[in-house]
Amino acid sequence: MNNYFEVTAKIWSMFLLSIIYVICCIPIFTIGAATTSYCYMLFRFKDKREGRVIENYFISFKKEFVQSTKVWGIMMVALVILYFDSVLSSNLVLESNGKLAMLYPMYYLLLFLVMAVLIYVFAYMARFKDGVIKSLKNSFLIATRHLGYTITIMLIDYLIIKVGLDYFLPVTIITPLLIGWVNVSLLNIILKKYES
């Protein structure tokens, strides 16, 4: 019976953490710090040392705010550039009657690399204390070195979002929790290899 209450309490704590994470993401500029802190807490759950969930989340949020916000700013700029690049590429391909269709694979490769870094960088910062550039560089190297994991995480994240939006709308309420738990579970395996 005690085990049942422990599991229930843990699930409730994770659900509460997910709600706090979503609220902290509402001002868009705080997404970086919110995600780093969310990953930090999910790693603590994985290691069975979560402690006071809300208090620990906000301690991490405050501690990681500056660096995570800088990283998020860089990633946002990259995403905005990619968005305008996709619009420009589409127009160029249309105007050239398909002769410049090779722009599409280049665009999708760049998008894949940016998304790969996004998946890893905040979890990396939750695990390691490196500067902005080193965190981005190492996230890129780890994401490309463990391509199988990276693609698996992307596909699972896509399926969770698609199922939630297309077939079972209530899943969208727990989407951040599902995606966070899946990502951290897989990233935990990878990032532990880099701990000295």
C-alpha cells in the first residue's frame, strides 16, 4: 500500500512540475530557463532524489536563468532565420520552375540540426556546468554522435504531439510531461557517458 502512495505522489509531483513548467514558458523569453530547470528536476526524479519539487525547480530556474536565456535567444534567432529561409527557398524554387529544388534538402538538414541541438542543449545545461558556447557545441557534437537516439527522440516527440492533437486531445494536457520524461529518460543514458 505504501508503494502505491509513493507512486501516486510521484506522478502528482511530476504533473504539478509539468504545469509549473508550462506557466513559466508563457513569457517566451523564459523558455530556456524553464526548460533547463524542468530537465534538472526530471533528472532528479530519474535519480530518485526529487526532494521539494517546486522549491528545487525555482532554485534551478533562478540559477540557470541568465545562461539558459542566452542559449534560448541564440536558438530563437536560428529558428527565425530558418523560417525566413524556408519562405525564401519556397519562392526561389517556384520562380525557377523547380530548378532550385536542391534548396529543400539543405533547409531540412539545417532544421534537423537546430532541432537536434534544441533537444540536447537544455538537458545538457541541467547536467553540466559549461558556458553558453561550450554547451551549444557539446550538444551539437553529442546529438550528431548519437544520431540513432536523436532521431528516436524526435520521432517519439512528434508522435506524442500528433496523437494528442489529432486523436486524443486530453493527451495535450500531459504532453510536456510525456515528452519531458521520454527525452530525459533517453538523454540520461547518453549524458551519463560524458560525466567524469
